[in-house]
Amino acid sequence: MKSLTVFLIIFFCCFKLNASGYLTNLGQGVDILKVHAHQNGAITLWVHSSDISNPDNCGRTDKVHIKAEGGYQTLVSVVMTAYASKKKIGLWSPGCEIIPFWGGTKTFPIANNLWITD
């Protein structure tokens, strides 16, 4: 039991309690300026780059990409609901990737979790 307690203390002292993949804080969000639908079903969101944190040092943060995989239909549905109702969204990203459509030279955040904030 003592070793578990020591482990937990070290764990919480060494790691941030807020995950490094949050592009916005949980209670805050960004406005969606534009939505671009790609041929493969993916979408790219235009956002204000000043409202996005950049935990993975992506090359650009004025666009956030949602890949056409996994539960992306749900993510797209939430994005379109927020966009149509002019609500902000919060975003979490597992990392950055080069999106060939946008020139293939800069990395952009990939979002795989999002929520409507207000």
C-alpha cells in the first residue's frame, strides 16, 4: 500500500493534471469560422489560431482536421450543430499531421474529441 501511495504522489507531481492534448480548456472553446469537407469524408475547421493552444507544436493552428475514421460521423454531427447554432467548441488532439490538401508542408492539429461549450 505504501508503494502505491508513493507511486501516485510521484505520478501526480511529475505530470500535468490537464492533458497535453487539449487545444482548448474544458470550459472554453473556439468559434468555427469555416468548415471544409474533403472528398474522403474528413473535414477541416477554420478557427482563430490565437484561441488554440499548441501542445504538440503543430506548424499551424488556424485549421483543425477531423479524419474520416472511427466515430467521425458523430464528431461531424457535433461540429455542424455548433456551427449552425453559432456555438463554440472545445477540442482535444492526439497530435499533428501533414494534410496534403493544404499544401503538404505544414502540420495541423488532428481532433478526435470535441464538445460544445456554450
